[in-house]
Amino acid sequence: MADPKGFLTTTRQEWPRRPVEERVRDWDEVYVPGALLPIITAQADRCMDCGVPFCHQACPLGNLIPDWNDLVARDDWRAASERLHATNNFPEFTGRLCPAPCEAGCVLAINQPAVTIKNVEVAIADRAWEEGFAAPRPPDRLSGRTVAVVGSGPAGLAAAQQLTRAGHTVAVYERDDRVGGLLRYGIPAFKMEKWHLERRLGQMRAEGTRFRVSTAVGRDIGADELRTRYDAVVLATGATAWRELPLPGRELSGIHQAMEYLPLANRVCEGDLGVSPLSAAGRHVVIIGGGDTGADCLGTAVREGAASVTQLDIYPQPDPERSEGEPWPTYPKVYRMSGAHEEARDLTTAPLADADARLFAASTLRFVGDRAGRVSGVRLTGVDECRRPVPGTDRTVPADLVLLALGFSGPERHDGLVDQLGLVLDGRGTIARDRDFATNVPGVFAAGDAARGQSLVVWAIAEGRSVAAAVDRHLTGTDRLPAPIGPDDRPMTA
């Protein structure tokens, strides 16, 4: 540790966000450009270099956090980049999108604000690109083996990069017209601008990874043909089968899934559309679901010019501090105010003193419609901690656009991939696999949300690295690639 007293003398300081009135007028990232590097060295110095770094255990990738904290504190950015990229293929993604379970496991967090691990991570990643430390790493020679990766989200991309660097010829199949999966069309640009993704894809192409877009395996190319053409197949299609809310009035127009709404907004940012067909402009928006996807819808609706926006969360409002039932180093469910929630304060119909756009402990009863068959409101009720209705709390929230952000149950079935391969699914509806990430079909492996279930971006990258190690071992009989996790490790929710 560069400064043994850093955690005593330096307070936590996070990457500042741009003023709300400025950032809601554009789709740029919410943070002040250039404001992170001047503060990050002192923040890295707060790391105690504790003897048992629980941040390692809390991070699915096993990031060497005290190592690169110390190197940043000493201003050795090249070595810090090497340590970071040794365990994480895409730290510029996780540094912007991960909810940072590592910070919940920080030993300093027992009685003080944790080290800003996530900010240090993204600072290293950005500095690595600026200084040329993230050059392509093509293999010295090719193995003569071929691998198909189905899906280009973080799990598929991590698997593809690891296998390409190991010398295998890798092709990534993506059903959309651009590579990136949810990183491309699910995550709004104000959380991660897409040039970060494009820059990493350029690195992968220079290393030899090939991409096949607008190609749905199971529809545009048969699953059996893929197995015949390649020595191994990795399924990283994600858990894209969204959960429904079958309540009275669900048939009304104006009710859409979050993943129908968000991709259109992203396509506007990509220049494909002038205006989203589902734009929230001038509309009263109700978002059902209190998670990150709901917050993404919230920030998007604000930027589109919604007349009002309210997010319904069936859970009670969390306490600002971790509860006794969620002791350190677990990831606690505490009250957090995201950038999107800050932006929606002046547009909410929620009757809270701090104008939070969320209505906590709220359960939807039915959808209300007008004579034209369009949704005009959401009838809801308050619930107690056991989700039982509280008498006298029923009310109707005006809504002419309702977005369902209720999560995902597993991989989709309509494209034919699961049935054509004859894959066995587990009790959760995800792809079953053994401890080596292998499915019941020889040569076919599964990783990421498609097999694990809905989880975090950091888990997806960890799974991609691990399935790459399993496939490389299957093809070569050697253990050359690192595998941070096994399929029996359960996902950490946030």
C-alpha cells in the first residue's frame, strides 16, 4: 500500500455526475468528462491492502483489486492495466455497468465508505486505451480448430476473445444487425456510450475474431449445420425471454415490454430512426419493475420528454444502511438514488417528500383503458412486507405508456435453436450443463444468462472466460486459459 494511512486521511469521493438539467438534454454519459483522473490516485490510496481481501471473493472475475489499487496510487498505469486485464476482458464495460459487489465486500466498508473500486477500474481501462496499453493480442499461431459462439453479449464476447487469443478460429453469430447484444440495444447510451463497445470490437477483429451479424442460429442457419461446420459451439444467447404480467387489461394498446422500448431508443441514438415509435414524448409513463432495467427505462423516458414518469417497485423502500440480515460482506439491498432517479424527480407522480420517481410496496391490480382500447391508467394497491394488499391503499396512476421491466426467465424458444439441438433445460428453464459447461449435446457448451439465469455483466464476462477455458481444454486437452468460476457458483443479485 502506497499510503498506510490513506484510508484514515482521505474521504471517499466518487466520479461526479453532470448537472441534471444538462444531461437530460443529451444521450451522453452522465459523468463529468475528465473529472475522474484528478481524484482517482488518492482514492486508490484508500485501499488498505488488507491481508484477506474480501473484494476478491465478492468479484466473480477474481479481480486483483488491491494490486491495481496500489499501482494506481504509485502512478504505474501500465502495470495496473496489465493486472486488470489479466482477469477482465472488458473493464470499461464493468467499470460503467456493474453494481460493484466488490465494494460491498471491501474490508473498509465494515465501518467506513468503501474504496471506489469501480471508479478506479474504469479509470485504468480508459487510461489503458489513451496510452496504447490495450493493443490487439493476436495468437502466435493457429490451432487449426474452429469454434462458433452464438450470441455477442458480454459472455459471448469474452469467450470469443479468450478462444481467439488461444489460437482457435472463432466466429461470433449475432441475430441483430450489430454486435453487442444487450450492451448494444439494451443498455442506454447515457450509461455507456457505444464507442466504448466499438473500440473493443475493433481490437477483437484485429486479433482475428470474425462476426456474423443478422444471422439467427436455428432460423437463418440450422443448428446441425453449425455443429458440422465447427469443432465446438458455445451458446451465449442470454436470458431474453421476458416475464409477463397477465392482469386484466393487458391486451390494451400502449403496454410494452422494456426490451421492446429500449432497443428502439438505442436505434435512434445509432441513427437508424429519427423518432422511436414508442417514444415517451408528452406521455404519462408508468414503469412496472424496480430493478436496473426499470431505471434504464426511466432515464430514457425523461430524455424523450415524458409528461410524467413513475416506477413501481413491489418491495418496500430499503433502509439507507445495510440491515442485520445482510451483514458485511454480502451485497446489501439498500436505498440507492441512481442518476435516472435524480433526473425524474420533477416528473414523478409519486407522493414522496424527496420526489423519488419510485412508488415502493406497490402492486399492480389491473390496467385501465379508454373507449379506444388504449391504456389510460394503472390500478395499484399498497402491499405489506409479505406482499399482502393493504386495505384502503388502492389508487389509479395515470398512464398512456406502460413499460414492463420484470426481468427475464431464460433463453427464447421460438428461434428453434434449443429444439433443433435437442438441449435439455433445467427446472428454471435455462440450458442445463455439467461442471465443464458442456450441455447434453457433444461439443456444445453453454454460458452466461442462457445457462445461469438473469445476472450481472460481471458474471457474464466471468462465465465467458470460464467456458472458453472449458472449450480450449476440450479441443486441446490442456489447461491454458484461466477459469475464474464454475457453473455451480450462484449469481449475486443486485
